[in-house]
Amino acid sequence: MARKDKQDDAAPKKGRIAQIKQTYRMARRSDRWIGWITLGIILIVLGVATGLGFLIGPLWMWPFLGFPMALLAGAIIFGRRAERAAYGQIEDQPGAAMAALGTLRRGWDTTPVIATNKHQDVVHRAVGKAGIVLVAEGNSAQRVANLLEQSRRQHARISPETPIHEIVVGRGEGELPLPKLSKHVMKLPRKLRGAEITELRSRLRALKTQPIPMPKGPLPKGMKLPQGGMAPPQQRR
């Protein structure tokens, strides 16, 4: 029985290590210095801690305290650079905005491709305490703006009192860069309460929309997108 418990504890650790390795391999394709920079940060923090041990003392205590701080600093730098590399690899590809919305924290429901056109411009939707967030991406600013406006009017008819936020993902004027999308959505003012969000979800389910296929276009390995078009909203609790 004890052996089984040890095996169960070891499984998540192996999973985390495998995930870190996969993330490193993915990030290194566009950021070849990520490993050396992470290691350098760890060594610098350890060096500072050791120096404090010589200056202040006791010598044994500061490296002991500095080791977890060094690992934390390395993990933060590694995570930020890996995130930047991931966004850089999927930016300008179909479905990139939905991949970014997939990183939202709990409390958000995301629905991919609620509207599209023959040019594969698309609008995705996120629903949370901030209200309705419509996120558009495409190759033509004018086409994307028209598609986004159609979606806004449709949702305003369903729930006229609910705040509707419109975001166009891109690098042009008035557009939001993909790496900033998730943080921007999380910072939107919270206007709705739990019961209001539940009612809003019910109204949106009544929205009659035909299933829409995801635009074609491969994403780099390791980046996952929701499959299908009008899939049920993905809830993060």
C-alpha cells in the first residue's frame, strides 16, 4: 500500500517535469537563450545570497535561504520568456486569439468562432464578471470591424443591459497585441454578479447560430485550440 502511495506521488512530479521539458523545447525554437538566461538568473541570486552570508553572516544561512529564492526567480523569468515565445509562434495564425483566451483564469466562459466570413475573419466570445467580451481577428481591418459590429448588435439585442467589450487583435492602430489580450480582459471592470452571469449564459444559449468550423491553419506543437466551431462554452471555475 505504501509503495502504491509513493507511485501516485511520483506520477504528478513526472508530469510536471515532462511539461517543463516540453515548454522548454517549444520556447527554444524562437528563444535559443532561454535556458542560459534562466540558469544565469539562478546563479546570480545564489551569488548575492552567498555574498550576504560573507558580509552579514552566518555564512551557512544565506545560501540556504537564497536557494529557493533563486529557483523562484528562475521560474518567473523562464515562464515569462516561454510565454513570449509561445505568443510569437502563434501570432498572425488563425485561432491565435482563441488560444490566448484559453489562458484566462477561472470564472470565464469562452466560445470560439461565434461569427466568421469567407475570408476567415472570426469573432470569439468570452463571458465573465466584466460582461461580454467579443474578440475579433483577421487580415482586413475593415472586414473585421464590420464582423465585430454585427456580433455586437446581435448580443446587444439578446442582453441590452450587459456591458459589451469589443477587442480587435493585431498590431495596427486601435488593435490589441496578442500577448496583451489575456491580461487586458482580466483587468476589465467587473460589473456582473454570479446570478447575473448565470442568466446571461442562459440567454446566450438561446442565440440561434449555426455551427461554424474553425479557420484552417496549423498551430505550433504544444499550442492547443478548442476543436469545432460553436462548441459549448468552456467554463473555468
